[in-house]
Amino acid sequence: MFRGSSRAARGVTLIELVVAITIVSIAAVAVIGAMSVVSARSADAMIRQQAVALAEAYLEEILLKPVVDPDGIAETGRANFDDVDDYNGLVDVGARDQLGNTITNLGSYTVSVAVVPTNALSGVPSSAARRIDITVTNPAGTNVLLSGYTASY
């Protein structure tokens, strides 16, 4: 009468042990796979944020310049730009500061600037209003576009 209960108390069979190891292995592989996807995407977010910060810095620099050229001359060299239109067509391979110096560790970003007259601002003629588009291409090849408007009266 006690033979059945003493046999169950001895342990697990080899088949039960193999099944348990298989289930734990499958769960471990699933968890490790999910963690690798999450860690890869966290690096993408940092790269995207750097691209946005670069676009914001370029846009702020350009918005601080007047729309009307103070001397009527189209300058060359970013350090000499004195109006918004001078930035049109600027392409910096590797991020640069406003004096044209490269920014350390951001050499794999490309920044492009387009400045176009616009009539999107009601009451302001297109000759006095500009839309500024900053496109930053990050090392993964993804583009971030940031636009702003400026005008003179």
C-alpha cells in the first residue's frame, strides 16, 4: 500500500528532466532575443537625438541672421555669412560649428541647408519671408528634417 508513494518521492524521470530543460532553454532564448532588440533600438534613439540637436543648432544660427543682406554681397565661407540667403545650398559633411570648425565625434553626420522664399506667412510678401529647411543625415542613413520661418518687415 505504501509502495506507490515511496516511488514518487524518489525524484523525476529522465524524460521529465529533458522536457524541463527544453522549456527553460526556449524561454531564455526568447528573453535574450528581446533584450538584444531593445538595446539596438536604444542606440538608434541616441543617434536620432543627436541629429535633431544638430538641426536645431543650425536652424537657430540661421534664424539669428537678417533676411535682407546688409551689404548686398553673397558671402562665401560660413564664418562670413551675414544673412539667411547666404546659407542656401550649404552642405557640411561632418557637423561644424558656426565658424566652420569640425565638431568632435560628429563627423559621420551630414547637414544640408535649403533657404527658399515663401508666401506661407500671411501679410508678409514672399520677398521678405524665408522657409529654412535643415536636413541632417545620421550615420545610419536616416534623414531628420527641421524647418523654420523668418521674415523682415
